[in-house]
Amino acid sequence: MSNSQDQLQKATQRLMEGGLVAFPTETVYGLGADASNLDAVAAIFQAKGRPLDHPVIVHVAPDANLLQWAACIPDPAQRLIDAFWPGPLTLILPKAKNVPYAITGGQETVGLRCPSHPVAQRLLAAFQEQKAGAPAGVAAPSANRFGQVSPTKAQHVLDEFPSLDEKQLFILSGGNADVGIESTIVDVSRVEEGVAPVILRPGHIRADQLEQVLGHPVLAQGQSVSAPRVSGSLKAHYAPRTPLFLVDSDQLAAITDQKAAVVTWVDAPLEVAKQVLAPDQAEKYASQLYAMLRELDDQNYSAIYVQKPPCNEAWAAVNDRLNRAAAAFDV
Ligand code: TXA
Ligand code: MG
């Protein structure tokens, strides 16, 4: 048996026993537990230090019976599933009766996602097989302490939970999470009441791609009344410890703090402690963003200045994460 198969079996066993398993997805690493086991779900919140009223996404295998989780799959939701699953898209749907409120943050909706990362898929398939027809969902927020930068490598997960040993948290590794930022979240829970799908969190799958599949516009958060709670929608989130500031291109030259780090996407030599030239292409930038913030954070610079990326649809998800990281220091 290869080492990775052995690891996979151990991870599956751990989920069956109600334990915590961190696993790679194409977006970021998740901190997973059996979504049907209330004690296991409670352990996720405890480990993350996450408020109990924040819902978690349920991850399922590609051939899962979605009606074990959602009360219905409205036609637009099915079209998005056909187009983008497995992949970095989470759908918010009306929850099925048996779905515990601990998963949904007390709401009547559930977030479902089918990840495309091969290791995540193998884990979900093995877990589903072990569950033998019972609902087999893995509840998994990003594997970081509440409010911190999400992990895109197994090492990041280790760094986030230094006090948990291998028995308390099993880490399944699977290289870098390539997309690098969390899934696009689309609320389709009220489409049958005539409410258009709402993007609750921008991600790798863009609004124009969703609209192309649906054939009509989608709403952005804030354009819809009584949008559900999304912890990723807190203004300050995804923040490093080092103060982070966004600066316009024409302000770069005015940075005189020689203990600071600066991230630019155009080459403009500055007299600072560290200068990082980030990709000028949005998807590559997203792929490297969190690892870059973690590396800079470890070096104890006085501040991290980030050149504002272009303000257009291609950069929407990156701008969203940068704005939230900066908002933590916006006093
Ligand atoms: O890419 C991702 O989505 C990663 C990987 C691990 O799959 N997961 C992730 O989980 O980012 P988390 O918990 O860090 O962020 C999930 C977001 C939260 O903001 C949560 O509030 C929202 O999804 N969410 C989950 N269920 C929801 C629901 N029923 N209604 C509204 N928002 C929901
Ligand atoms: Mg998160």
C-alpha cells in the first residue's frame, strides 16, 4: 500500500470516529469533520475559535445524493452544479430537515461544495463509501484560526494549530492549493421566490461566468435584502498580524519606512526592507497571495504596503481579500 493510500485510510477512519482532518482542496486547506456528528462539528469551532453562529460549508463527493443536504435543487442551482462542479463554487441552498443547525449557524440554508482537488475527492469518496448510504458530508471551514489568513499549504495548517497533536488533528497533505483563495459563494436559496442568485463571496469563478451559465445577471452582496450571514463577509477578515495598508500606484514612491515590506505588481524599486514583485495577472496573484502574506508576516516588518490591483471584474476576488485584510488595521 502506498504511503498516500495509507494516509487516506487513516484520514477516513479519523472522520468516521468523529475526529478532525485537515485536507487540501483546490482553493485552500479545509479543517474537516463529519457534518452529521455534532461533537465533531463542535470540535471544529473549538479548534478555530470561531463564533458558533457562523455556518460551515458541507463538502460532498461528485456523486453524492444532494437531497440528503438540500431540501431542493432549483433549476439555476443545477445549472451551476453542471457547469462548475467539481470546482471552487459553494452554493447556498434551503437545508434538508435533518441537517443540524450547528452546521448552518441556526439558519434554514446550507452551503454545499464539491471540491475538485484529487486528494479531497478521494477522501470524500472513501468517507461516502464507509457511510454506506447515510449522509456523507464533510463540514470544513478553512483550516486557520478565526479571522486569520487561510492556509494554502499543509505547513500553514501546522503553523495555525501548534497546540494540536497528530491525535487531535490529522493533516492530509496534497501540495499547494492552486486557486489560493476561498470558493465563490452563491446564494441560490431564494430563487424559487424570484430572488436572483447573490454572490456572497467573490472567488475564482467570476460573476460573468455565472451569468453566462444562468443567462441573467446575478446580484452582489448588498444588492439583496436580508442576505444571510457569511463570516467571510465580516469587514475585517483574512488578516495578517503585521499592519497591512493598500496604496495607490502614485503613493508608492512616498513610502519612506525602511522597515516596511512593499508588494507591487509593477517593477518600481523602492528603499524599503523588502520588496515583492507580485504577478500582474489576477489568477496567479490569487494563487500566491496567502502564502506571500504569511511569509511577510513571519519577518516582523513594521508594515506591509500593498499596491492596489486594478479595479475590475478579473481582480474582484483578490481586491475583496486585500480590502478585508487592510480593514483589520483601518482604525
Ligand atoms: O474554498 C472554500 O470555500 C474553503 C474550502 C476549505 O472549501 N472553505 C471556506 O470555509 O472558505 P469558511 O468557513 O472559511 O468560509 C465559508 C463561508 C463562511 O463565510 C460562511 O459564513 C459561509 O461560507 N457559509 C456557509 N454556510 C452558509 C450558509 N448556509 N449561509 C450563508 N453563508 C454560509
Ligand atoms: Mg475561512
